[in-house]
Amino acid sequence: MALPIVLASVPEGWNVIVVDNGSTDGTADVARSLGATVVTETLPGYGAAVHAGVLAATAEHVAVIDGDASMRLVDLVPMLDIVRSGRATMAIGRRRPVERGVWPWHARAGTLALATMIRRRSGFGIHDLAPMRVCRREDLLALGVEDRRFGYPLEMMLKAAAAGWTVHEIDVPYGRRAAGTRSKVSGSVRGTARVIHDFAGVLR
């Protein structure tokens, strides 16, 4: 389980919300034991989990990160600084692998295709699907993102562009997932294809 690794270095003053989206490995109990607030979301899907976490948050700003230990909470801190300073409405991370083999070819190719799609549709100069991001909670909720599956990031970006948001992308280290974890997206060609399918649905 990755949570002990992820939550071992929570930035000072930050509160962590873990969304339990149908886990079967005791995620909720472990998260609580590590001091995180746990929210249960029964509707499956990436967008459903993110939305549940945002609704549960009470802080002015919200940050999103995968809980697989491939990215570090500390790298969200400069993103928050960017948003707080007014340099951008939203700051996002562009994954930079720290070693060979951490990003399967099919996931890398899918990310390239989908990020290109987002750039063309939104005008934002981004190169990743915003797996890490920070923005004001009220701004995000005001967008009214409706997708509850993997199409959530695309719909969010399109609506953010329509709302006049500015986006700043920074590089973030991307390492191996914790042992025993498997991505629903990059873990298989089928998973990557599902994401592309959901993105296409948003564009229809």
C-alpha cells in the first residue's frame, strides 16, 4: 500500500483528504490512522473521486495528487505559491520520469495525444494531463465539471479556458509506483484506451 509513503511527508499546515473509491485493501483505515480525513465515494470513476474530495474540502485552495507514491506531496507547495501569488488561476505538474521504465510506452503515448488535444481545444500550453494540480476551491466548483470518469481533466480544462483561467505548468519528478499498486490508466493498454474513450465522450 502506498499511503504510508505518500503521507509520510505532508507539508506543514496542509490537511489531507483521502477518497475511498471502492478500495478493498483497508485504505480507509490506514488513511485515518495516518491522520487523513477519509471520504467514501460509491460512484466509481476518477472524476467522482476528485469531486467528492473537493466537496469535502474546507480550505480556500485544493490540491489533487494520485495516492500511489509516484509523485510527492512536497511538489505541490510551489504550485500553491504560484496560485496564491496570482501568477495563474491553476498550477499543474508535468511529470518527468526519474528513471527508465516508470512510464509505460502506451501511457506516455496516450498522454501525448490527450495533452495535445487539450492544448488545441483550450489554448493552454500544457504537456500533461494535470495529474497534480492546485487551484482555488470556489473557482473549481464554479466550473461545474460534470464528467465523473476519466474525462474529468479534459472537461475541466475546456471549462477553465472558457472561464478565462490562466494555467502555469511546472516540472515534477515522477517515480515508480509503490509496490503492489497498479494504475487503472497506465497499468495496461486497455486502461489507457479507456481514458481516450472517455476524453472522446467529452468532446462529443
